[in-house]
Amino acid sequence: MSSSAASSYARMFVPKLYTVLRGGYRWGDLRADAVAGLTVAIVALPLAMALAIASGTTPDKGLHTAIIAGFLISAFGGSRVQIGGPTAAFIPVVFVVIQKFGYGGMILCTLMAGLMLIGAGLLRLGTLMKYMPQPVITGFTAGIAVSIFSSQVKDLLGLKMGAVPAEFLPRWVAYGKHIASTQPAAVVMAVLGLAVIVALRRWKPNWPGFLIALLVCTGVCVAFALPAETIGSRFGNLPSTLPGFEFPHIPFERTFELLPSAFTIAFLAGVESLLSAVVADGMIGGRHRSNAELVAQGVANVGSALFGGLPATGALARTATNVRAGARSPIAGMLHAAFLLLFMLLLSPWMRYVPLAALAAVLLVVAWNMSEYQHFRHTMSAPKGDRLVLLLTFFLTVFFDLTVAIQAGIVVAAFVFMFRMADAVEVTSGIKMLEGNGDGQVDEDATQRARLPAGVEAFQISGPLFFGVASRLDDLLDQFRVAPKVFILRMRLVPFIDASGMHALETLFDRCRRRGIVLVISGLQQQPRRLVGKMQLHPREGELHFVADFESALELSETLVAAAPGRGKTEA
């Protein structure tokens, strides 16, 4: 790699923090970032605890993740205003991993996901994330929302039951068996929390609705001594310090078992963080560095794992709050982590009184926002292929496994795309064009076809010649009752050929050669011409010719027909 190429490569990973500080950072910028960081910290405090509890662990793990990963994402990220931390997208996969492998398995899973993200960034895969099919994203996002809702029923109703099953249907069967143990106090807390959040969103949208709802519910619960389960009654007192750095024991014998879940976490972290960065760019008129962002997400997840935290990624709602609060640089995100640490140090003795039903109400609103039901309904009016991908991803996410849902959704979306592309490619002889083009005029291609000398046939390909349509070339020669002497394949409208298309061309040439037909290929564009040379499909006098355009092909075909000793022969 040359020095200029190495320098260009290195610039992809320069953190936005460095760019901001180099450009000059003033007191007014710090004041704006401090206000934004405090605002986001107030929003993130209840969310971090609620997300951790929903994931099957203790609320302090969510706070630790928001502090450590949130600081690292802002410090090393490629976005100017991105806010990182635990998000709702991870709840289903983290819950299942903890149930199957314990919290140690979760640490290993987060560590591997972080390394995958660093590798993806270094390999410059950040730009590929934008090619993720929207129906897949909408499907698994809506499926995650349903999974979050279903995981919160126990706390919403205060059901007296053991561990909640990880699978969707067994979970609801368990709820049905214990529905008689519903606690009225928990229902009251949940309804009150939802009412406060909804009311504030309608009349005071700029107020921190989640935090105010928790404060109101906690105050009512303590004042009236309601018998609702709280953070303290389930988890005890929360620690008021960060955990120490500890390199986790890695059970290598379980590494391969955890790889699919680690890949899912890495995939979700990559997609969600880059989507959030794109939205943030639109809000501030900036431009993020996608590969630097992936590396930062990886570093943050490794750091979170080494301090016993959960997976983290860029959080769209908190990032938008950060922008609306006036953030100017990544320092706002770093201060958000510092304020969260301060809250944890000062408020942990009082957090034990927060009702779990109120936290479940917070997650209910998060799930509703995440569902994007309007987008889901809009996609249902899309073509059949998109609807199939959407519903398949949604139902697999809800009823089976998020990893399977993502893989199946991408594969089916790829097949739908290939089918559409293959359907869009035309391989025609121009016979239908002789009827005109709809306005009384005879198509130019039809006129050209009428000029073909006797013993010459021509077909034109319109569109990319890729593996989805390559097989069509096999049928071209079978359409002739009497084999022509010269066969012209017009390719001026073919912008791209892949390896399968090249193989189809070679097969077509081989069949022409065995039947005594001269193949003339006209109008190759730049990429097909370059690939033909690379794969050594060279001209052969009297067998294979390449010409610039159809006019040249006609002139050459007249010469070839005149020189031909006889008609084409039957294929061996």
C-alpha cells in the first residue's frame, strides 16, 4: 500500500472528537454540550435500568453499560452527536443468551460482537450497511417490539411466577397459568406511568416524560405504601460505584455455540448505530464516518464486556434528544456518561423504591415507538416480494429466533431482488418491435433487424447479464429451425456481466462453434469488455468476433456469409 493510500485509509477512522477539537472548541460550545449531555442523561437514566431488567439482568448493568459504552462511542465514534448505550433491539437476544449460557456467556458474546464490529470497520464494511433491505429492518424491528411487550407482561400485571420463558408461545402459556396472581397495585403503577408519559408527550413534549413518570409512580407507591414489587425488593440495594476492570474467563468450548448470537448483536449494533448516525446527519447537516463509527461501536462493546456490561450501540431516540438539546460535538455524549455516573453515585440509595411496573410502562412506550406500525402498514402495500420479506422476518423474529429471522430475511430479499432483476432483463430478437412502438413509428431496432442478410440472426440483451438471467442464453440457438451462418449478439445495453454471465457467453460460443455458426458480439460496454479480456474470451477468426456496434456487425456478417461454405450443421 502506498503512503497516500495508507493515509487515506487512516483518515477513515479519525474520531469526530479529534476533528472538532482541532477546528477549535470554545466555552460556548462546552456550555451547549453540557446542557445537552445533562438532558440526555436524564432521559437515559430510567431507560438504562428498564432495558437491563428486560434483558434478564440487574438495573445497575444497564447503568454501567450506558456510562462506559456511551463514553467510548462518543470519544472514538465517527458521528458528531451520536449517543450510545443499551437499546431495546438487544433485549430478545440478550435475554435468551443469559437464560441459556448465564451472564458469563453474555459477557463472552458481547466481547466477540465487539471484535466483529472492529473487524467490520477495519475492512470498510460500514458503507455496505446502507444496502440492508428496508423490509428486513422493518420486520425485525416490529418483531422486537412485540417481543419486548410480551416480556413485560409479568411486571405490568405483577404476576407471581418464576422465570419468564424465553420462547414467545411458552411465555404466554405461562402468563395464562398465573393470570390469577395479578397484583392490583402493579396494574395501578403501570397505568399511572403510561398516563403520565402520554400526557406529557401531548402537552409538554420537551419534558423528560420517562423520568417524571418514574418519580410520580415512586412517590405514589411510597406515600400510599402500595404492595408493588420494586427494584429493591427484587434486586436489593444498587451499587453506587462502577465495577472494576476484569478480563473475563473465556469458555472456549462454548465459543462456537455463542457465535450466532454474537453475530446478531454485532449486526444489530452496526445497523442501528449507522441508521442513527444517518438520521443525526440529516438533523445537523453533517456527515458521519461510517467505518470509524463501526470501530468505535466495537471498542465500546469490548470495553463494556470487560467491565461486566451489556451490548451497546447508537441510540436513535437519545441521539435525537441530544441534537434537539443543542449538542455541538461528541463531548456532549461524553458528558452524558459523566452525568449518568454522577446520578448513580448520588441516587442509588433511592432507586430501590422505583416500582418495576413503572419501568415496564416505560418499556411499553419504547416498544410502541419501536414498532413503527405506520411504516409496517405502509410496507404492506408494497409489491408481493417485499410483503413476503417483511412478514417472514417479523414472524421469525417473534416466534423463533432473531438470528434466523435476519438470515432468512436477507436471503429471501436477495432472491426477490434476483427475480426482479432477471424479469427486467430482456433477451429479444426484435420481432415484436416490427409492430411499432405505440405511436405509429417503427422502432429503430426493428428497422435494423429488417436489414439482416439471409443466413444471419440477431438477438439483443437489455440489462445486466448476471447469474439470475445467464441461463436464458442457453435457449437462444434452440429457437432456430435451421441454424444460421452468423449469429449477432447485441450487448450495447448490457452495463454489467458477472462470472455466471461470462460462463453463459462461453457456453453459447462453444455451442455456436460446434454447430458451425460464427458468433459476432457487438457493442460491449467498458465493464463487460474488461471482464471478457480478463477471462480470456478472445476473438477467433471465423468463429468469434467482437465489433463496436450493430452497423459493423452487419458489414462483417455479410462478409462472413459470403465466405461461408454452407449452412450451419447440427449440434453434436
